[in-house]
Amino acid sequence: MTTDVINPSTGQVLTSVPSLGVAETDAAIERAARAFPDWRAVAPGDRARLLRRFAAVVDEHIDELADLEVRNAGHTIGNARWEAGNVRDVLNYYAGAPERLIGKQIPVAGGLDVTFHEPLGVVGIIVPWNFPMPIAGWGFVPALAAGNTVVLKPAELTPLTAIRLGELALEAGIPEGVFQIVPGKGSIVGQRFVTHPAVRKVCFTGSTDVGKSIMAGCADQVKRVTLELGGKSANIVFADADLEKAAAGAPGSVFDNAGQDCCARSRLLVQESVYDKFLALLEPAVSSFRVLDPSDAAAEMGPLISAGHRETVASYVDGADVAFRGSAPDGDGWWFPPTVLLARSTDDRHWREEVFGPVLSVLPFSDEEDAIRLANDTEYGLSGSLWTRDLGRALRVSRAVETGALSVNSHSSVRYWTPFGGMKQSGLGRELGPDALLGFTDVKNVFISMGD
Ligand code: NDP
């Protein structure tokens, strides 16, 4: 079977790719299981060299990978280049890991007690369509560095860069079977990762509902699981903040990648004393946000991923109080203008649910306590920002907001050397940084007796 891959900027078919069934998925998992003993036995320095070589090969193909992502996912060319570069950087970062997976020696009587960070075996990685390259890399790179083999399922809508990365891995000398791309449906390929006993860990990024079903499925074999799920992150602007800077950055913090970003700061909380002033600053920043053909170097936002997703996003705006909107191209493709909605209450559907589109919901708050209460009034806890010049308040609010990552006077979310992941229903486990690596290992404790 094959699946057509669509260019979301035009609605035209780009190409078609294989969509694997259960037997083919099982064959890939079994190849990965057979490749595991040799891969885990590769000397740490040699595994590091192979990962660095893979990074160099990715670096030689940045433009090609970026172009694929522009056409397959509608990402702006600027973002797509950053994303391909992120895979390279993550490879270089974790290339330092094989030689640093250092266990402990624990004092005991009568012998020697040491711990080892053992690889798990085959790791199954399920990638969504919103950031196909980085999310793939955040999973497969530390998994390989720790000595596991990997089967990776890209989203059906956006398989092209993952398939290319699989080819580049072979070109770089990663042995056959160690890193395989298994394109196909979540309900078939992804489910097989959950049920096949040779897969020892599943890393999933996507919707909270599917994440819950994967976690439930993995329980049957007590399979390890990492989940990166939805978000409804708050952007909290206090009256004492640099309002111009906060307003200038707010559109990018939610409309980047057309809002299809689990870190999107999609709930804007503004202190009531500066609410009108802040909206007046925000309006020109939104109306000048450049929604263009994503291959145009000036584009800040491209189309949504699919016609169906555009309908879903539109359903949140229908009947809501629109404060103001930007513009988007007419014609073919799944375009949607950046849109700012005024929340009537915290019960509004667009305030509570992850829209995953270029839609920002705004609500005023009275004081610090009110801001924290509103920020935490969600089942999610992934990301967020707060803007203030008061250092004490920055620390108090940072500690009180239930979220895995928070930026003060900034909208940045992700650095590959710092941990990323969610609290509450936004996920389980951490990606990136040193923490992620240990998530691809089990600790083994060995006692060696001195004799008697
Ligand atoms: P899904 O959660 O359905 O898909 C994410 C990935 O999981 C895809 O590779 C998908 O495969 C796979 N998958 C789907 N069902 C299963 C299953 N039963 N077992 C194993 N794998 C499965 O997200 P959608 O694409 O449907 O998007 C829906 C919403 O989810 C978005 O609007 C957004 O709100 C949220 N989302 C959040 C993301 C995040 O980064 N946190 C990323 C993507 C979506 P397939 O290719 O067949 O779809």
C-alpha cells in the first residue's frame, strides 16, 4: 500500500510513499532486535564517531532537507533550515554521550558494587506532523547514543524528511537495522510498536488522547514510555513589563509554525491596568505578521497542514469574539489568518482546548495570585512565558506555574542541551539535555564478591 503526500501550500500531491502493514512492521522490529547486540557492543568512541559522521552528512544536506519540509509540511524556509540544523546539533551533542554514560561505584562490605546504564533494546518512536525533523531527532539520537536500535514511524502526512534521514544514516555508516524508518498509519505501525514484545520503549509525541491510549497499551508489558502531548501555555504580561517587547514577540510565540506547536503561548493573560494599551500594541504586530508562500525567505508563517485541520481550527473561531486578525493568501492551500480572540470566560472552548492553529485567546487578570490561578487552570503544563521587571515576582511566578518549561522576558522554548517536557497531561518524561539520555537506559547493579 502507498499514501499520497500532499503539499499544504497548494493542495497538490507531491509524491507517494509506502504505508507498511503489520507483517512489514514486525520484520523491521525484528531486524532492529537482531542489530541490537552488535550495536550495543560498538566501542563508545566508535559509536561517538559514527554519530558525528551522521551529523556531518546531515549538515551537507541541510538545504535539501529544508526544501523537503517546506513542500511537505508548509514550514517557512527559515524555520525548516533551523529544524534540519537542529537534527545535526542534537547528533553532535549526543555524540558526546557514549563515552560519558558513567555508572557508580558504591561502597559495600566484602566486594565491589557497580552500576551500569544498560541500553533497553529496540525503541519505537512515533512522530507527529507538526515538527517532523526535530521531534524525530530528539527521540532517535539519544536512543542510538545510549546503545539502542530504533524503529521510527513518521506521521502519515509528513514522512519525507524522516525517510531521507534514514537514508543519510546508512550513508554515514550507521549499520543496517540500527535506525529504520517505518512509514504507515498510527493505528497499524504505531500500535505494533506498543504491542510487539521486542520493542522495549515507545516515545510518542502527539495528541493527549492517543498518548493516553499508548500509555495504557504499554502497561500490558510494563513497557517504558515517554509522552510529549498537548499544551495550552500561558503568556503572562504584568503591568511593569517591557510592554513593547512583549507585544512585539507575542505573535511569533503563538503563530510560528501556524500555531501547530505544542509550546504555543496560546493563552495571553494581561494585567488589567495595561490591558487596553497592550492590545493596542499587539494589533499592528499581528496585522504585519507575514503569512506567505513558505519558500519565500520573508515568510513568518505558512499554511496549516491539511484541509481537515483548517476546518477544525475554523470551528474555534466561529461564533467567538474576534479582536483582530492578520491576513493570509487566497487560493489553493490550507491558509488561515493569524487571529486574536477575546475570551468571554475561562469556559470558552478556544480558551480551554488546544486549537493547534494561529489563534490567540486573550483574558485580563487582576494581580499576581489571579495570574497564577488562571495560568494553572488547565489540564496541560508544557511551556509558557512571563513578562515583568520585578525579579522577585519572576521567581515567585516561575515556581508557582505548573509547567515543564517557562521563559521569563522571552518566548524561547527549546535548547537541545536543556530538558524539555510536560507536567500534568502534557506528558511524561523529558527529552533533550542530559536527562533524556538516561531515559533510554535501565540501571543495572552488579555486586562482585571478594571471595568469602
Ligand atoms: P495524533 O496524536 O493522532 O498523531 C500523532 C502521531 O501518532 C502520528 O504519527 C500518528 O499516526 C500516530 N498515531 C495516531 N494514532 C495512533 C495509535 N492509535 N497508536 C499509535 N500511534 C498513533 O495527532 P493528530 O495528527 O491527529 O493531531 C490531532 C491533534 O493532536 C492536533 O490538532 C493537536 O491538538 C494535537 N497534536 C499535538 C502535537 C504535539 O506536538 N504535542 C503533535 C501533533 C498533534 P498517523 O500518521 O497515522 O496519524
